[in-house]
Amino acid sequence: MREIIFDTETTGFDPQSGDRLVEIGCIELVNRVPTGQTFHAYYNPQRSMPAAAEAIHGLSDTFLSDKQLFPVGVDVLLEFLGDSPLVAHNAKFDFGFLNHELMLCGRSGISMTRMIDTVAMARTLHPGAKHSLDALCTRYGIDRSHRIKHGALLDAELLAQLYIELTGGRQIGLVLGVETDGKGHDLSEIVPQIRSVRPARTYNASSSELERHASFVAALDKPLWLDSGPPA
């Protein structure tokens, strides 16, 4: 089964008030395994970037000024998304901006039936806990030390790991016994030496062994396997 994990960065919180999509990052999963196929793009929002939004993702007016407009790259994006389910964290937010951009360039919006929201999943699994991406990465032992600011592709990569954990996962924190040499060196990374192959052993009884076995059986007093009477 093919699924797309995606995240967006925007100029604000509400596309209906003029906020725009400025970045999208997508990760392809097949049977819950990342394939290495990704999609990533920046877009010129044709409006100024509020300071509060720039503080979150670091995308400035200057950086975005030479980036493509959303309609220019929409076909490539839609081809990558295909008809796969789309997974996002607080997915209504990301779907809202994506569908608003599609509407602005005369395209049909993506059906909400394709939406999978990892926040809703986390609330079911961990009621009362914190459900931010940062908090859930900490809960599941997902390394986010390289995440200084929000970024759509980086957050999608973290979310892909989180989604795998929320759906059964690889149990990142589980380590099955690592053999060491007593000095803390991991022997699992050492190339094993080639061992000589032992010749096959013969297990047929010798004539003397057969004779001893026959003598032993003959000396038995009323062995059970010779008793043909009814059970007591």
C-alpha cells in the first residue's frame, strides 16, 4: 500500500485571510516502509512574510522571492501525490492550505477522505498527553536533534518515523542483545572468520553394538511391547 507523509510551511494560520503555502515536503511509504522517493518545493507566496512565521521556519521574503509560483509546479506535485492516502500532523491545517492553493489555480481540491491525521491517532493512543510532533518524537525515541527550525521535508521525515510507530512500529528503543568482547567493542560489526567444515558424522550402529543390544533385549523380563493382553 502506498501512502504519502507530508508537511507544509505557510505565512500564517488561515488561508481564508490571505495566508499562503510557502513550502511542502512529501515522503513516500510503501507498506509502511520509506522508499527513498520524496517531493520538496518552495513557493513564492506573492506577499510579505510575517515576522512570527519567519521565526518558526526561517523562510524570509528574500529567500522566497525567486522561488516558483504554486501553479507552475502543481502538476509535478499532483503526479507525486497520485491517489494515495495523505498523512499529516494536524492534517486539517495542511489540507486546508493545500486545497486553497489548488482552488486558486483552478484545480480540484483533494478529498478529505484521503486524510490521515496523526494528531487524532496520538490522542486515541495517548489521551491526556502532549501531541505535538516534538513531544511524540520524544515519547517514541525518534531523534530530532538536527531540527533547529521547522522545515516541511524535515518534519515529514520525522512524521514518517512517528507514523510507523503509531501504526505498530519498529520499536526504535528496542535493542536485542549486542555481543561484545568484554571491552565494550561491538562484535556484530566484525567480519566473522571462515570456519572449517566438519565432516558428516555417521550414526549407524556397528555389528558389536547390535549384538550387545540384542543380548540386552533378550535378558529383559516380560517387556511391555510383548504383552498382547488387554490393558489393566
